[in-house]
Amino acid sequence: MAWYAYCIAEKQSFPELARHRKPIPLESVLGVSGNQVFLYPASDLAIVVSEHNPADQMNQKAGVDHARVIADCFKQSTVLPFRFGTVFQDDEGLRKSIRSNQRQFQNNLERLHGKTEMHLKIHVDDCCGKDLDKHHPLEGVGKEYLSNLRESATRQRERQTRARAVSFQMHRMFNPLDEEVSCRLTESGKMLLDIAHLIDRKCVERYHNKYATTSAMMRECHMQLSGPWPPYHFVHRLTRGAHVPAHAATQPATPVAVPLEPALAAV
């Protein structure tokens, strides 16, 4: 039997597994294609899976279902999400993967125990001006080309400096346990900072209060907050596995962050 994998969880978080050595249904939870979700015991771990049919469609809806199952499990346990589309062809393939990576999985669960991820999106007006790039395209010859090239490099450095300043300010104000930051320039001429903060679950209310204060102070930025989520960004940092397509899952897979926007986990 092939198994579709959602995440690895802490076995102790599911008391119903104490007396079972075989997979048991996770009550009231349906996964990809409406399939029943099971808890698959493996030593001190619980692997969250559902039966897999090769005909199952790995589309956007399946991605939403994948993230929803992980979010449901996160309500009870620390989780290490598998990449969307990870399938084990049989019980032996699943057990072999867990055995060969068990120490790493347990260490990662311990590191992330009691932690959650908060996600900030910050839109910042481009201090260099979007229109400057239109008026000074990277074209021409000789001195004109070199001048445009230098101006473009200067604007890029200024944007990076602005992004670092905002990121540093967010770090200082929220003081997370860990963080992941990315930045890009949008078509509207604003910089978009994506910031994932790792915090203690018991501090979520305090984090929301800090967000309200910060957004009121930084009126030049448009801020959006979501969470708490499973620690997708930080699981990705801890794990080293590669995506295993559903049609070719013959090798053991290591769990990595699901490649979806965290907001999908709430759908």
C-alpha cells in the first residue's frame, strides 16, 4: 500500500497510539482527495499519512488539503511537515526512511517543541523611486551605458540598505527566537519584506500586542500579520531532503517545508 505523507509529529501527543503498533485513523480529519488520515506509529514518532492512489490529483486543492492536515496536527503536537506530493510506495519504504533519519527528526522536534511561526509582510515605499529605473534604462553605449549601470547599482544598494534597516528594526522590536527574511521589489515600486519569526507559543498574544504597537508607530509601512503557523521556514532550514514526486517516490524522503503560502494552512 502506498502512503501519502503530511508530517512527522510527537507520538506522545496522541495518547491513542500508546496501545497500537499499526496505523490508526485520526478522527474527523480528511486529507488529499478526501482520504482518511492515519497516525502511523514509528518508535517515538507519529507519521501522519493517508492511503495514496496514483490517480489522485496533486493540484491546488490538494495543496490546500495538505496544509490543512498539517495545521490540524499542529494544534496537538510539534510537527515537521513533508513537502507537498511526498509519497512512500509501501510500508517498508516509510519505515526505512524513518529509521535512517530518526535521530535528526527527534532532534528537530525537540528544538521546535513549544514554538510557532508568525509571518509579517511589510510593504515599504521604494526610497529610490520606481520611475528612476524607467527614465534610466540599462541601455546605450560607452559613457552613457556605464553611467546608467552605476546609477542602477547605487539604487540597488540603497534599497538593500533600507531593507536591512527595516528588518533590523523588526528584529529589535519583536525579539524573536529566530527569523527568516526575504525582500523583493514589487511592480508598484514598493519593497516587500517577508519576515518569519519563530516564537514561543505561549507568547502569541504578546506578539499580537507588539504588532499593534509597531504598525501604529511605522505609518510609512503597510504591515500584514498572519499566524500562528507550523514552523515551515525553520523546518526547511533544519532538514536536507529533496522533493519526492508522487509518481516516483521510490527513495526515502526527508521532511521539508511545504511550498505554499502559510495562509493556506488556515483554509
